Amino acid sequence: MQEYDIIIIGGGPAGLTAAIYSARAKMKTLIIGDMVPGGQTMLTDRIDNYPGIESISGMDLMMNMYKQVETLNVPVVTKKATEIIQEEKGFIIKTKTENFKALSVIIATGATYKFLGAKGEKEFGGRGVSYCGICDAPFFKDKEIAVIGGGDTAVYETVHLLKYASKIHLIHRKDRLRATKIMQDKVIQSPKTDIHWNSVLEEISGEKTVEKIRIKNVKTEVSSEIKVDGVFVFVGIQPLSGIVNDIVTIDKKGYILTDQEMHSSCKGVFACGDVRAKALRQVSTAVGEAAAAAFSAQQYVEKLKGEAYL
Ligand SMILES: Cc1cc2nc3c(=O)[nH]c(=O)nc-3n(C[C@H](O)[C@H](O)[C@H](O)COP(=O)(O)OP(=O)(O)OC[C@H]3O[C@@H](n4cnc5c(N)ncnc54)[C@H](O)[C@@H]3O)c2cc1C
């Protein structure tokens, strides 16, 4: 079995950044990621808030990070890690076909979208119901669609979808949006948007594909139907912490708890990025934490090997 100083699980912005720092510290490093480069950033049309780069597509930003990893010759295993077993000195990381050994592990597994749980949502998945604007927007060119949600992602995605759809019904359960003001204005001021405040999605229906939705105003209790060809659901994310939730402490929502230096409750396991319990989930916060996690893992490994510079 191959042995590494640091194994990083996840190939999003946090995982790739941790790899850059770890490799530059001459740690024997491996990335295990189901997609590399991968992660949520690949799903977004524009990143306008990453310092030093005024505007870039999520995919281009990730390709740039990946090129930097490649120049450092960090090996990559493009597989899903399925289990982590804690041993006396180190960890075994299992994939379906191969196992790897590491003295320390950095968990950078991020998060994924949440389902709404509305009637018809599952049945029409891939037949008009989507969770990714950048993947599916072109299918809805000149069509009327609904977007569910009112947070950052819902608003950013609506701005992207406005380039394609003829009309967007934004369904939000509150009476105001929770997103960067500059993006809110783009949505609110567009003549193509119709915002349904205080409203929740009750049902998605149609014959073969989505044809209409039923929404309910939670204040007036009145339900109404809207004809749409597609429904985009952006109601938040959930952490992908399942692989370690029996060896590290997680919060009520499943996010990994760490200290300021990214140590989890399990010695030798570090966490960074969207999988970590924190207030702001962005590329800039993910990469900062990843640098700190790699540095902490390096110090941990050097101590184990008796090579610490202390
Ligand atoms: C639509 C959208 C728009 C966004 N727009 C912006 C923006 O404009 N600006 C901004 O700063 N942020 C934006 N974000 C947030 C940003 O994308 C995230 O904060 C960032 O991607 C977090 O990086 P991460 O590496 O922690 O996690 P992720 O990007 O989620 O990457 C984690 C990776 O690990 C993989 N993984 C999970 N489990 C395993 C396993 N067991 N084995 C192997 N691999 C695994 C995942 O599949 C994924 O590829 C946006 C997010 C979305 C969804």
C-alpha cells in the first residue's frame, strides 16, 4: 500500500490549495477527488469576488489552480474516498478499488445542494428540475422558468439564467433577498423577473416534463399556479462529511468543527473549505483555510517524524 505524509480528500478550491502548500513544503502528498479539478466553483458562470481577478468563470479559475498543482507534480487519484480507518500511527483511506496510507488527512470534501422535498421534485429531476444553472440554462432559452430560493446562490444563478430565459419567477419564502446588494439589484431591476415574496413551492407537475408549478403565499395562505418549463432549486447546501463523521466532531448540520488552525477533534485529521463549520462559504475563505490546514498538517507530520523545527 502506498504511504503519504498528507492525503487530501476533495479536488475543489480547498483541496487544490492544500495540495499547493503541502507539496511546496516537500510533504509527500496525494489528492483523492471524485473530480479533479472539481467542486461547486465549476458550476458557476462567473466569480467576481476573488481578489486579484476581476471576473473569471468558475471553470477557468479551477483550471488555473489545477495547472499550479500539476507543476508541483502532485499525484491525483480520481476516485471517491469511501472510508477512513484510524490506525495507531496514521490512517487508511479506502476507495472502491485501492487503499492508501497517510500520516495525516485533510478533509476538503465541500458541500452539495439541498433538495427542497416538494411534491414532483424527484420525479421531474432531469426533466425540467435542475440544481445547476451553468449546466442546464441553455435548455431553457426563451422559456419561462421558476427559481426557488433567495440567498446568494439563488440570486447569482438567476442573473445567469436571465441571459437565457424569457421570464423568471423567483419564488422566495421571505419578503427580502439575502444576497450581495449589487446582485440583488440586477435581479430586482430586470423586466424579465417576477418575484413572488413570502411564497413556497408546493408542487411541480406536467406530463413528461415540467409544465407548471403550484405555489402558496404563506401570509395569505392563497395558492396559485404558474406555467413554467423548468424549475431551478437553490435552497442551500449540505456538507459532504459522511466519510469522517464517526471520527471527528461535527455540528448539528453535519459541518466539521475545527479550531482556528483547522485541527479537527481527531489528531492528524484537518478540515477546510465548505465542509467546515463557519459563517461564510466562498472560494476566498476556502483557500485561506486550506493554506492553514496544510501548514498544520505539515507541522503535525514533522512532529511525528521527529523533524519538527521547534
Ligand atoms: C452556483 C454557485 C455559485 C457560487 N458562486 C461563488 C462566487 O461567485 N464566489 C465565491 O467565492 N464562491 C462562490 N460559490 C461558493 C464556492 O463555490 C465554494 O465556497 C467553494 O467551491 C468551496 O470549496 P471547497 O473546496 O471547500 O468545496 P467544493 O467546491 O464543494 O469541492 C469539494 C470537492 O470534493 C469532492 N468530494 C466530496 N466527497 C468526496 C469523497 N468522499 N471522495 C473524493 N472527493 C470527494 C466533491 O465532489 C468536490 O469535487 C458558489 C457556489 C455555487 C454552488
